[in-house]
Amino acid sequence: MDQTISKLDEKMQFFQEMLIQMVNRVEEAIYQAQYSFRNHDVELAKKVIANDWFIDQLQEMVENDAVRLLVSETPYGHYMRHIIAGIKIVSSLERMGDHAAHMAKMASSEEEAMFIPFVERISEMALLGATMTRKVVEAFIDVKAEKAIEVAALDDKMDAERDALNADLFALRPETEREMERVLNLFYLTKEMERYGDHVTTICRWIVYMDKGQRPKLNGPKKTE
């Protein structure tokens, strides 16, 4: 019996390592995306877009491994919770990678002066997303519901910044078609960053499930039983 558990533990460790690798890829993607967007680094932006393929491949690998574990190992208790949570988490991570790639696609070789403050603020939203990603992987490794809840609380800041940015974007008066297109692109990016934060919150809910066996609604500090 102990030997069976030991073998399952080894397979679960490999499963977790793949998940962590995917989180690290996503964190790198959002950080590089904001850098390319803020500093007009078109070449780096192309790299972020191309590397999204690796995130997609990692998702497929984790999901396939999860199916193998469910079929061949008949996991139970916390093992089962970890596998189910892992399948759900990689889905959010894949979308987070997409959001990073979308931001990179908005990088331009130059920026009109009226939009520079908005580029800076949206980049700060992305950096907040990167911070949330780093903290969520720490909560995942430790399987600590309390840490996950603290990370989810940061999403309130992301939502507030999106609302403030949108209000300021609405106040702009673009005079050319090009300016209007850029305003719409910036609106799109505020939504993308807000959704990025939502996906981190979703991951936090699954970490709470791993630890406590429940999935509370998270968007700010809440207690688990």
C-alpha cells in the first residue's frame, strides 16, 4: 500500500511540476508583453506572440497527464482534488497566455503623446497581473487557501484601475481615424487585463478547493471554513 502511494506521489509531483512550468511561462509572457507594449519593442512582442504556442502545448500535456492519472491510478481524496483542480487551472492559464499575446500584438514602434499615460497605466495593470501570477504559484506550491485568498484580493485593484482608465479614455476626443482606432485598442486592453486578473482569481478558487475541498466566491478577502 505504501509503495502504491509512493508511486502515485511521484506521478503527482511530475504533474505539479508541469503546472508550475506553465505558470512560469505565463508570468514571463505577461511581463514581456507589458515591456514590449510600454517600450515599443516590436521584436520582443513577436517573441511573446510566438511563445504562446508553448503555453498551449503545456496545457495539452497537463490535461493528458491528468487523464492518465485518473484512468490508471484511481486517485482518491486530496489526490483527486489536485488533479481536478489542475485541469481547471491550466484552462485559466491558457487564457492568461492569450491575454499576454493580445497585449503584445498592440505594441507599436511609436506612440502618440496623448496615449503615453494610458500605455503606462495599462502596463502597470499588466505588472500587477505578473505579481498576482507569481503569488498564485506560491499559493499553489504550498496548497494554502489563505495565500490564495490574499492573491484574489488583489483583483479588486485590477478592477478599480480598469474603471478609472475607461473613464479617462471616454473623456478623450480623438480627431482622426487613427486616434479613434488607438482609443478602441486601449479600451480592449483594459478589458484584457481585467480578465487576466479574473483568471488568477479563478485559479485561487481552485487552490482553496485543493486545500479545503470547497470553492468560495473570491473577489477580495474572504474566510473559508
